[in-house]
Amino acid sequence: MNPDLDALKPYPFEKLAALKAGVTPPEGLTPIPLTIGEPRLAPFAAALEALTAHRQDFARYPATAGTAELRAAIAGWAMRRFALAGLDAETQVLPVNGTREAIFAFVQAALDRTRPAKVAMPNPFYQIYEGATLLAGGEPLYLDATAESGFRPDLDRVPAETWRDVQLVFLCSPANPTGAVTPLAEFEKLIALADEHDFLIASDECYSELYLDEAAPPPGLLEACARLGRHDYRRCLVFHSLSKRSNLPGLRSGFVAGDAELIAPFRRYRTYHGCAMSLPVQQASITAWNDEAHVRANREAYRETFAAVTEVLSPVMDFPAPEASFYLWPAVPGGDDEAFTRALHAETNVSVLPGSYMGRVGSSGTNPGSGRLRLALVAEVEATVEAAWRIRRFIERNPRC
Ligand SMILES: Cc1ncc(COP(=O)(O)O)c(C=O)c1O
């Protein structure tokens, strides 16, 4: 087998299972997992109806490029959402089976192995960026996102000679796990760096629709391009998904959009890779991209959960005021995220993810996830608030944990 597989790091949930092994939480307390970023709100019903209505189309092979109707629905959504002057459904949009597979596949298609291939990524980060890089023969470059840098990678800390070897930069906005949103000015700065040092930008925006202030939707990379008059989106690709937006993580539907010069070879790669989206899933996706009411209702639900949890936890934990996504990124009072996670599970049957499991020792010489937790606020509001109370009482009983 490919020896590069041995370079893959254990996934955070594998490490969590090992950490909790042998711990028996008290009987009588229902388990409440705040670990997995899987929406629990109801999936968008009209999309499921479209899927069922078109089930006979499972009898046909789909094309890698998707149908013109789906690409038009995606282009229309992206243009409305990010105030784009244009997005050509034929050449600048490609449906994908969720952002995870698209992120992985794009790195395989993008890296030039004949020269140094650093791939810069925020740290802490969604683990696929790193695994995809390692399997494509690249070298991860971890850009620490700390409290000092507003939980976003500090681009100014990267020396010019390092940028020289960078072929691809990942951004994640709104970010998993920190919830931080990249402002337009920072996208613009990265675009200028990409031109100067000749690298590509992959902006993972799969949480873009889960924001807390209805009047302030997070900006995106294509929006930054449009404001610069860069209507060909040169060097830029965005990754979007219905998983969080429409509570359809099992549908496996998303898209990439941006530079036609990147989309064309990526489509060619995907033709060989064999990952076309089935036609009923395409129909469900068209229905979902064309509706905003269900997405507004989702935001309303997350807003309620965030407000309730913030009220319970803010007296005992420090965390950045969440702007978007469904994660909270608190510091643990005693500073040891693993010890806290284990003891919390043992005493309260609440599962959380140690922040260090999502980070690496990076540009600042430490793991910026250490001493923090990722709390996924995805369960029903009652269960999530109950978990928050258990955490609060645990901290009150163990203030140094
Ligand atoms: C930052 C980030 N990117 C991508 C994904 C993948 O989402 P999907 O493949 O369902 O679109 C996730 C899933 O949790 C994520 O957190």
C-alpha cells in the first residue's frame, strides 16, 4: 500500500475514544455529546420530497459536471448571496458530493509534485486539509489562529521566503473550530499575496449560512474578488455545502466555484475519480439552493441555543463571542483540555472535544488548540443547555480542572 498513508494522523475522534476508554460515567445521567459537528435540526423537507419524486433517475448515470439546471441554481444562489456581478454556470461552477470530498480531491488535482509544495492552513483546522496535503505529496504549513490574532491565521507572520514554496492556502470562514469570520480586507490581503507569490486560495465556506447577526452575513472569497473587480476569480475557489445550511449532511451535496482555469482541470480529474452527483440528489439540491426560508429558521434556532448556552457558561469560562458556525471555543479554567475532557465525561456524561486534537504545534511553537475545547451546539436546545449546566457545575466543583 501507499506508504504516504502512514503519514496520516489519527482522527480527533479516534483520540477522543482512546482518552475516554475505561471511564464509566455515572448511571442515570443521559449522555450528551457536544463532539460531532452534525446538525440535528430537521432536514429541509422539500429537498427530501424532490429526492423521492426523482428516484427513478437513480436508473441513469449522472455527468461529472452536473446538470445545467443545478449549476444555474448554484450560480444564482452564489451571485445573490455574495453580490457577484457574474458567475458563469458553465465554466465557474462544479457540483461536488459535499465539501469534504471536494477539498480532498482538489488538493490531489492542484499540487505540482515536481517542485516544493507547501499547503498553508489555519491551525487549529478541519483535519481533511492536512490529510489531503500529505496524500498529495505536499507539506502542511500551520498558520496559528490564536486569541492575539482574533482566532484567524496571522498572514503577516509568514516570511516571504516561506510563501515562495506555498502552492495552496486554505482558509476556513466561518471557522471550525473557532467560529471566527474572515473580514473582506483579509481576503483581499491574501489575494494580493497569492498574486505576488503565485499560489491558489481554497476558501472553505461550508458554515457561511450559520451566522448569529441576521444583518451581518459573513463575507466570502468570491465577494472579495468581485469588490476588487476580479471577475475571473483568478487563483480563487470557494467550497460550499448543503450539510449545515439545510441540515442535509447525509445528502452529500455541495459545490466549488471560482476560477474557470481551476475548475476545468478539476472537472477532468473528477471524471477519472468517478464522483458525479446522482440525479435525484441534484434535484434535491436545486430545491435547497432555491430556498432561504428554511435557512433563516435554522439560524433562528442556533441563535436561541447560543444565547442560552452563553448565559450559562460565560460566568465560568472565557470564549470568543461567537459570530458564526455552531461551535463554541472556550478556554478550560485549569489549562489542560485533555484532563478536563476526561474528568467532565467521568463526572457528568457530557462529551466534548479537546481543542489540542484539532491543532498541531505550529508557527508560534505551541499547539494553539491546547487549553481549549470545541463544543458543537447542535443538539436540541434543552439538551444543549442541560449540557452547559453540567459543565458549569463541574467547573464550580473543580475550579482548577
Ligand atoms: C470546516 C469544515 N469543512 C468541511 C466539512 C465537510 O462538510 P461536508 O462534506 O458535509 O460538506 C466540515 C464538516 O464538518 C467542516 O467542519
